[in-house]
Amino acid sequence: GAVVSQHPSRVICKSGTSVKIECRSLDFQATTMFWYRQFPKQSLMLMATSNEGSKATYEQGVEKDKFLINHASLTLSTLTVTSAHPEDSSFYICSARTYRVNTEAFFGQGTRLTVV
Amino acid sequence: GENVEQHPSTLSVQEGDSAVIKCTYSDSASNYFPWYKQELGKGPQLIIDIRSNVGEKKDQRIAVTLNKTAKHFSLHITETQPEDSAVYFCAASSRYSSASKIIFGSGTRLSIRP
């Protein structure tokens, strides 16, 4: 299957700083990328959907000014957690899909964010 | 929007026995149903998927069934092995475009007893 690379795999940052997480589709063009958040022993909660070249669509309850998403190219989407707080500590996972209808979504390996 | 429910939340089976995980969905427009396996600290990996134009799909020890009328689908793992221990998620996605969200069930923690 196709490969989605997410970086970094782990990051520790201080409260008040910003952290950027990258998601790259390595061997296909991802017209749509999704960002999920997962708390321990819980399911993946969709945060936002991003389409290349347009603004991201955020799920209800997700602060768009806090979680900035950029999908500037067909192979790269970034999630920036701004002014991070300890409650933002979580496992963030991206996934990518191609333009074809009803296709498989490929997932990155996730980023463990710890805010201290 | 779509809502996916998954049962059971935990499942322990003897090695060699079968495991069954069941899910229901709410949106009749959903027509793509993937199953993912997630190991600790990793992203989900697709293990099998089914589209609404078929009722059953099998891949070696893994099979998935879909009942569109009842809006439920199930994962069956036969001859379970220790490496099958993981968290399994069902998901549903509606049609029409790649922007369709994939909504996850709550997950099932499967443990295989040696």
C-alpha cells in the first residue's frame, strides 16, 4: 500500500510554545488529508479535513485558531498546535486519501505530543 | 452525521479460537467500511475493507460481512494467533468524494490467550 510519513514521532514542548507536525504522502498525491487526535485507550477523533489549496474544515468543538492546518501541496499537510498547554498532550495521527472515490485512507505512524 | 458503534470493547479468546467484532452505523449514505488494527504507539493499519456492493469479503484468516439493511458489519478472525493481539477499529465513510470523512468506532481491545 501507499506510504504516509508523519514527523516527528515524538515531541516534548513547553507550555506556551507552538509545535508543527508534518504529514507527507510519499508515493501518491493526496487531495484530502485528515487529522485525528487520540487519547489513551480511546478511539480516533476527527479534528479536521484539509483539501489541497483550500482552507481546512474543522469538526465541531475543534478550535481552528489553536490547531492550524495547512495543505499547501498534494503531498504535504501540516498541523501546528499553537500556544500549547498540557491538555493538548495527545497522540495526533494524519491520514491521506487520493481523489478517487471511495478509496482507502492511509495513515501516518502518529505523533506523541507531550506539553510540559 | 455518521455514528459508528462497536462491540465489545474488550475481547479475550484462546489462541486458535475465533474472534468476532461487531459494528453498526447510522448514515445510510455510508458505503465504505474499513477495519483497522492499531498496535501500541502506532498509527492504524488497514487490515480489510468492504464496500456496500458486496456482502462478504475474505482475506486468509480475516473476513468481514456487511448487512446494509440492518446497517451492521462484522469482523471475523479465525485461528487466532498471539500477534493478533491489538486494538481493532471499525470505520465507515460515505460516498461521493475522497473528502468523505472516515468515522471510527470506539475500538475493541483483543487479547489472545496462549
